[in-house]
Amino acid sequence: QVQLVESGGGLVQAGGSLRLSCAASGRTFSRYDMGWFRQAPGKEREFVAVKRWSDGSTYYADSVIGRFTISRDNAKDIINLQMNSLKPEDTAVYYCAAKSGSYYYAQPSRLTYEYDYWGQGTQVTVSS
């Protein structure tokens, strides 16, 4: 049974930092793009960051560039999201997701419906 389990969410003041982790299990994820999405109340789920399966290239939403960093421990199938300089508008439920990778240099998808597996989400609340 495939599982993605997020952890590390919580309440933080604006300007603070949080580190989210996602542990993947149930299959081999070496050829999967691994990403993070978020959903704020009343809004659609949106792309945050993704790490390509092949060469580890990373891609970010414009709103988090320079503040968030996605990383991956391939040996343990763990994907992390380091979030610095947090803003109230970063408040959302954060989800990790996995998508079967395409060819070596394919641009990873930013579309929620293209992802195969999802975690249950972890709440991040940034107070002003």
C-alpha cells in the first residue's frame, strides 16, 4: 500500500521557519517526481515546489522562490520542504505528492491532477 505521510506543520510567527517532511512507502519512488502543494481556505490547491526524479533539478512557484527549499533523501524516500521567511499568506494545508517521472529532462508537472499519489496534508499557520 502506497503511503505519503507528511509531518512538521505547525504555528509560526511571520518571518519564522518550518521544515516539512514527507515519508514515502509502499513502492519504489526513485523514478517519481516528488513535489509539494498547498491549499488555503477557500482556494484551490496550488503548486509549491517539485524535485525531478532524474537529475534532482528543482522548480518553485514564484511566490516561494528564495524562501523555500525542496530536498530529497533518496535512500530513505523522504522529501523535505524548508520554509524560511514565512508570511501569513503561506498559511495553508501542505501536501506532498508523487508523479511517475517522464523522460530524463521532462519538465515536472505543476498540475495537481497529474500526480499519482498524495499525502493527507499538514497544517501550516503563519501569524502576523
